[in-house]
Amino acid sequence: MIANSAFRYDINAYRAIAVVAVLLFHFFPTYLPLGYLGVDIFFVISGFLMYSIIEQSLDAQEFSVKDFIYRRVKRVYPALLFLIISVLLVFWIFYFPSQYLRLTEEVIFSIFGLSNYYYYAAADYFDTGSYAKPLLHTWSLSVELQFYVSLPILCFLIVQVFGRRLLLPCIFCFFVFSLSWHLWAGYNNSSFAFYDVVSRYWEFLVGSLSAALKVARMRYSWFVRNAALVALGIALLVNFSSSDVQRMIIVALTAVALFMKADTGFVLSNKIIQYLGNISYSLYLWHWPIACLIYSLTNPAPLVLIAGIVVSVAIAHFSYKFCEKNTFLIKAGSGVAVTFCLLFLTVDVFRSLLSNKSWEVEDKYISGYLAQKEVLKASFGECNFSDSEYVGFLSHSCFPTNGTDVFLWGDSQAASLSPGLLKLADNSNLQIAQATAGGCPPRVSKLLDRGARAEQCNELNLKARLALEESEPLVVVISQRFGLRKDQYVEVARFLEAHGHRGVFIGPYPEWSPSLPEVIARRHDMDAVFLSDHSLRSNLIDDASVLEDAFRDAKLESQFVNVAEKLCVSARGSSYSCRIREARGSGLFFFDYGHLTESGAMYVSKSIERAILGAPR
């Protein structure tokens, strides 16, 4: 058995920084939009520590793949088991049967360390929101587990086939391959690149290379410093997406910090920082389900979110003391099998208890609307693309040409409007073209410089802009949810008018958290025509008014349609009452938090019919 190296307080501090960044990002995303990069810091640290352990065991000629993997299982699973059983217990109280069945699927994939691929396969822009998946954060834990299993096997094979001397060069070759794969996959399928372990492997190996060079003594320090500078230069100069640049910078800086072993001054050795570093694993495990529970029940105020953070720290402290420090759940080899049996037994028990849930009517109500997303997606055809598709394959027929009367351009909010516009086009004998993509707001000059899908969105917008520059005058319907900025809206409107087109800009739709059908099923009359509930995101209604004022002030010919104003009126205090269907017994306007059903698309399309038909053609 290899003795542990001297405890590094600086690494513990980096863990604290990483987990705090992720925690604040999940509870207050607008205040720390890059907090998700804390996960990348964890990956680099894991690569550094795991390779250091392997190097030490190789030096002592005590390296064992089996022992290495077993020690990692003992480290990971006690706290994970505690979390999963607790989540199954608590969410059984609050979840509808269909939601709970989906949760049990998440549990199974999390147990086997495959949740990263489960969430990739389940992801699309009409998918349930992130806060409806209390184990979503285990995707990164699954990636780590896959790394823990594959790295010792990889090192063992390299040493056996090529010898110890070629271990570091081979690791470097795998690093180059993984980074290349990440860049290629990120350009073609950003969602897959996000979840795929091969696409993430280079981050671990940066830490491993840093550990290997540190073991090789400081004669390589000049190489590390200059390699980091070169990596940062490439990240800043080469036209990757901004998320790639940010990730490369964080990874490079973390690797350099690990290599140089920062002096533990007041900041890094601070008791609070060290405490957060100690509980970082349990805190990472617990903060996300608590955030999901809060968001599934209400549209939380800041004080509620702060209370959620405090509760997360408290439970993480308990988990650290009784699960991480005292691994009573796994003490022998047979304990691993016992752990998995307990988990499956727990899942099976709670699945069987679903028959005792008394929410059958409400559950069918929710499930019926969620099922509509598949029908709606099928109606969008080749002119709408999702995360799993590449914009370069969009047909030229999706973009306006001479003879096109109406062009629908925008994100998934626009896509959900398309069934209503297509019906309107058929009734009025209009030719309509459409280019929509989830998460892609229309832009003409200020293209996206951040986000996982920046390249794809920019390519779609470039194709749309070139087509509009060459086509005859037509009506352009703009609809978007993300990035609602009045200067960009006005810029797009001026571009359209400069090329003889008339814009019809659709303001943001009302949104409910976690979804309109669930809010109604939990606490309202399921046939109600109007709804007043604290789960409404009232800030979007205020944003719509700001955009409308901006159009008026800019004296634009393009028309802004304030959908939120047409649907919602002020009720008591600062709350709103919003129309959610045309009449009692008719279908809702929204099937999730804010995407239109077919009846909703028809209603909104009728509200803009005059703007479209009255525009010059």
C-alpha cells in the first residue's frame, strides 16, 4: 500500500473554489454565468491526483488496477448511495408518478456511472427543464468514474506493451487525440461533446501531464510555463467558440497552479476555504437536488435560494462526517455488491409504491401535454434543428428566396409558433420559409461569442442574413426567448428595413416554473381559463414592455407584438393574471414552461395576422 503524499492545502482550496462556483451558478446563474466551469477544475484536479497515485505505485512496484478502482469506488459510492436513497424518499412525496418513473431511470444510470450518456440521449430543446432532473449533476460524476476505471487500465497497457519510459509520451498522445475530438465534436454536436467522456478526457490528462512533469522534477518547469502560455495564446487567437476558450483558460491555469504548488497563505489556508474543500464532494452532490426541489415547488425569492444554500451545506456536512469519513457502507469487497443490491432494492420498492399515489388524474393531465412535444417536433420538418443536428445540413429551401412571402426566424419559441403560421399561410395562400433552432437568437452583426452552440447559431444567422440581403421584400417574423436585448432587436429591425423587408417581432411569451401543466395540476382548476400564480416569471412581461418602448423610441416601421400584454393583465399587487386557454375545456396554450401548443400557436398567429397580411409584399 502506497502512503499518501503530504496533504496539499492548495488543492483543497481549489476544490472549494470549484464547488462554490458551481453552487452559485445553479442557485444564482445570472450573477455567476461562468460558474459551470468549476466542474472543469474538478476534472483537472482528479487527473492530477489519480496520475500521481499511479506514478507512486509504479515506483514502488505495487500498482494494481483492481485495487486502484476499488479504492475509487469506496471513495465515491457511500455518499452517492446516501444521496440517491434520500432523493428517492423526498421526491416520492412531491413528484407525480410519471415524473418519479423518470427519476428511477436517472437513478439506475447514475448507479452504473453512465448518466452522462443517459442525459445526452434524453436532451433536446423541448426537453423538461434542468431543474426537473434532480440527478442531472451526476453526469460529471459519471465522467469521473469512467476516467477512474479507464486511466489505470490505460497506464497498465502502456507500461506492459511499451515500457515505463513511454508512459508520459503516450499520455500526451491521448491528450492530443481527446482535445482534437473535443473540438471536432463541439463543432458538429455540442451536446454530445459536453457529455462525452472522450471529449472530456483531455481535461483530466492536462492534470495528469502536470503531475507527471512534477514527478520529473523542476527541470521541466520552463516547459509547463511556456506550454501554458502557448495554450492560452491558441485559445485566444483561434476561432473556437467562446466556451472552448473559457474552458481552455480555466484548465490551463488550474494545471499550472497544481504544478507550481501555490504557497498556502491566508486565503488558501483559511479555515472556511479548507472546510468547503473538505465537504466539496458532498456539497456538490447535495446542492443540485435541493435547488431542483425549490424550483419544482415555487418561483423562489432570493432569500429562499440563500436558505437552500445553507441547507445544502448542512446536509453536506452530515454526509462528509458519516459517509465520506466513515465508509461503513463499504468495508470489504463484498460491500460493493451489497451497495448495488441496496440501491436496486430501493428503486424497486419505490417504483412499486407508485400504485399508491393518488395523483392519477393530475399525472395524466401533465403527461398528455408533455406528449405533445413529439407531435410538434414532427411538424417542424427539416427547417428546424436541435442539439443533435448540424446547421450545415439545413436545406436551402429553409431560407427565403424570390417568391417567399413570410420568413420565420428565431429559436425554439419561434419553432413552437410554426404550426399556427403554417395554417395561416395555407388559408391566405402565402409561401412561408422557416429557419429556427433551439437556443439560437437571430443576429445580423453582433453574433454569439459564448455558449456551447455559438458556431451553429452563427452559421444559421449568417445564412439567413445572406438570403435576406438577396431576396425580394417579404415579411420576417422574429421570435426568440434567449438574449432579449433591445439594442439587438432594434439592430435586426433596421437591417430588415434597409433591405426592404418588414419585421414582425414577437415579444416573449409568459413562462411558468417548472411548467404550466404541472402548476395547474398541483394547485388550480384544470379547466381554468385565466391563471394567477407566483410561479409566473413576471420579469419577462416587464422585458416585453421595455422592448415595445424601444421600438417606439427608435421610430421603426417594423411592428412589435406584445404577446405577454395580450395574454396577461395586472391582478392584485405586482401579480398578473394570464389567459392560458381560449375557453373552459379547450387546450392549454403552453405544453411546458413556455412553448406553444398547437392551439397556442393558432392564438398567437391570429394576433399577428393583420401585421402579416397588411405588410407590403
